[in-house]
Amino acid sequence: MADIKSLDDLKSAVGNAPAAAPAAIVRTPMRDKLGRAYATGKRKNAIARVWIKPGTGKVVVNGKEVAVYFARPVLQMILKQPFTVANVEGQFDVFATVVGGGLSGQAGAVKHGISKALQLYTPELRGALKAAGFLTRDSRVVERKKYGKPKARRSFQFSKR
């Protein structure tokens, strides 16, 4: 081992070392024979199966238009977020089936599914979607009720006398 007494010595020693850089992961698009990408999205107790394919931006959830199924504008905005972040608005048609949970959880599950399907269809979009946090499953669920308690953690009122 060479005597390293300064930062310049360290840089030269490291510069001469063989580079063992990890190989970059090459992601290939995953599509079925109909040209669609499929992904499962989850949030709270809701599970969404999502298919995307190139199209005009039409979104169908459980056989209904998105404006009918998710009537609140906030929920419709949640569904559009992955397309806005990836800058592909109006380029993909979405077909989704959702079960479980409430409307808010279902909207989050469809958003998660759309994000995963987008990165499977076009792997270059993965960086933007991951940076926005759309590829991470939000695993927060309602805690179960415990026996001897009125709710999950709430206790009965204490009486000193």
C-alpha cells in the first residue's frame, strides 16, 4: 500500500484502482400482444387492476367514465397526476377495475396502478414517476379494533371513584 499523506495522493491512488462500477439496469418495455401494459395498484384496502394503451386519454373505471365513477374533481385530479408528471397527457387510454375500500382509496389505487403501468410501457418515465413518489405503495390502513377496547386504541373513561 502506498503512503497517502494528502488528498492529491488519495485521488491518484483511487484513480488508478480498477473501476468496479455496477452495470446499469436495462429495462425493456413490457406489453401484451394487444399492445397494453398491465399493473396492479393498491392503497388502503383498495386494489386496482389497470391496463393502459396508446389512445386519446379516455379513462374507464369499472365500466364507467371517470367523471361518473369519481364525481369529485379532487379524485379526478389524483388520477391525472401520473400523466402530468410524466408529460404524456392525453396519449394513453386507461381501463381499470377497482375493488375494496372507499372512493379516496380507490382513486389512490388507480393512480398507483397507472404509474406502474406507465413505467412498464415506457421505462424512461420511471425516473420522473419515482421522484414524484407515485411508484411507492401507500400502505397505511385502518388499525383493527382490539378486544376490551371501544376502538383500536381508545380506552374506556377512567373513573377514580
